[in-house]
Amino acid sequence: MSSNTGGRAMESRTGRSKQRYNTKGERLVAGVVPLTQDKRFVLLIQSDRRKGWVLPKGGWENDEDCQSAAQREAWEEAGIVVHIEYDLGDIIESRPPKAPSMTKKRERALYRFYEGTVLSEENDWPEKSKRDRRWMTFADASEALKDRPELLEALERSTMKRTA
């Protein structure tokens, strides 16, 4: 299913052939802190690679601007259409790199997060089969993101209300 943002269809993408990297070799990742209109709840999604909850985020591709990438990732991963309100800035990944495996070294990432208001929450979206989504208070989301410092930092930079 395609979603519509500002009159243009949003398509789901796979693979990393168009992935952007900076001069340090860091993968550029766009993400969104999706809030309700009253800023009392944030939507988190289940990670597809590990247990736990994350913010919608993913690779910023070379044929789109960063804000569009964040909106696309929100659609693909969470099935939401968001209106971007604020640029929350760059966040450098602080997790230590995993020990490289024989086949693949984990890339370092540089995150750019945006705060957005959720305009619609669709029942069908590209990654529905592998992701659950849940609205959380600031306290619950902070606890859920405690092992992901870069995601917690994005949440803390947002204008989300700290009490429900």
C-alpha cells in the first residue's frame, strides 16, 4: 500500500545501494520522534533485529533529502504519516561497535532526528508483518530506549511533555 504525503505517493524501499555516507565513513541515518498532537505520547516500534523498542529510523538515500527520508522511514516501519515540526539535529552513535564478524563489520552511524506530529496511523504498511507499534508516555519510552543512547537523546531533545 502507498501512503500520501503532500500529494505524492510514498514508496517502500529495500537494500542499501543508494545509502549516503559522510567523509568519516559513517552511515547517515534519518529518524523521527513521532508524537501525538498534544505531545503527550510517542509512538515506538519493535526493533526488527533485536528485542525491544526503537524510534522509526533508517538510511538516508542519495536521491532524497534527510527530512523526506525520515518521513519515508516512519511510513515503512510504523505505518504513520507525519508532519515534521522540528529538526532535532545530529546525534553521533555512542554504542561501542560490535566485534566484527567474519562476514560483516558493523558500520558507525550518524543520526539526524526530526520531531513530527502523527497525522494518520494506517492499518497496513510495508513492515507490518515484522513490527509492532505502541504509544508510550515519556517515562515508558525513556525506559524502553535506555539501552539505545542515541534514540534516548532524540526523545530528550523533543518537545514531548514529560508527564502524561
